[in-house]
Amino acid sequence: EDQVTQSPEALRLQEGESSSLNCSYTVSGLRGLFWYRQDPGKGPEFLFTLYSAGEEKEKERLKATLTKKESFLHITAPKPEDSATYLCAVQARDSNSGYALNFGKGTSLLVTP
Amino acid sequence: KAGVTQTPRYLIKTRGQQVTLSCSPISGHRSVSWYQQTPGQGLQFLFEYFSETQRNKGNFPGRFSGRQFSNSRSEMNVSTLELGDSALYLCASSSGTSGRGEQFFGPGTRLTVL
């Protein structure tokens, strides 16, 4: 069974203090691994898709990397506006799965000034 | 390009009632997926529709159902509401045909069951 585990559950950083969020996964065949950001009361906002081990993507202060077992979301010099819940999801290549996303429980990030 | 829209944004119902939620995907997208989000279980997949056909279904009881129309708009229905159905219901839109499976989410419908 596909499984996605995110750690830590919560993270508090000072402004400028870089860190990484982890997403460990097991899936029969990976079509893609997705990172989303979710603000309270809103729908998840798409950040990145990674398709194969070794792939990296960057956007402003965020950089996502992928191995065969896990993905990291690196946050460099975060600002208070980066505070949100970050969600990781996997999509299986299995045709029976369609485009269903299997989500982890998320990491709640708080960046203080 | 307009994003995914969901209506209504908030709903309050009582146990035993039924509810219908609506989702309009991004123009040109043919796949619509529905998810339930609760504090305890996180985001859980309900079902996916593509070209008016249910392509995949999550592990939810038959009280949860959906459909998709020819213009790709989708509705989901929950019958005989239970207290545990209180959640944020999210709709996600995807092209559904390319190898790239990015899904773009709407703002959600907050359902409260009393």
C-alpha cells in the first residue's frame, strides 16, 4: 500500500534560519511527487512536481529534491510569509490509480521575525 | 486563466440531510478529483472523474457520490449526513491526459454537520 510520511509535524524557525522538511514515501511505481503549500482556510497551492530520483526544482527560497525513497523541501533564509502547512503527495503510475494523490499529514511551519 | 471555483464556500447541515457541492475546473481541464480534509485524517482522496466517467474511487462509503458533466464541471453528493462528515471538501483540476499529473485545487467548501 502506498504510504507518505512527513516530518517534522511542526517546525518553528526564526527569520533567516534555513531548514529542511522531509517526505518519505513508498509507492509501487512513482508517476510524480508533489509539494503543496496550504494557508489556513484555503485550498493547497501547487509548488513543485518531481518525477525521477535526482531531480531538483527551485522557486524563490524553496528547493525540492527527490531520491528513490524520500523528498526534501529546503527553505533558505525563510521569511514570516513562508509560514504555512507544507504538504507532500505521491501519484502512482498504476493505471488503476488514475491521477489520485496520496497525501502526507503535512508539516506546519511557523517563521517568526 | 481563471482558477478552480467551488460553491458554496460554507454549508451548515444537520444529521440525516444530504448535500451537493459544485466544482468548476480550470478551462480546458478534463479531470476533476475530490478530496476530504479533516484535522485527524488529513487530505483523503474521494474520487476522480474524467470525461464524465469515474476513473478512480477512494475508500469512502457509498453515501459519497459524484458526477461530471459534459463541460467538465463536477458535483459531489453526500447523503444521510453524519457528524463525522464535517470537513473541508476540496476539488482539484487536472488536464487528465498528459503524463504530467499536476492538480490545482480550489478554495474548498467547509461543511459543518450539526
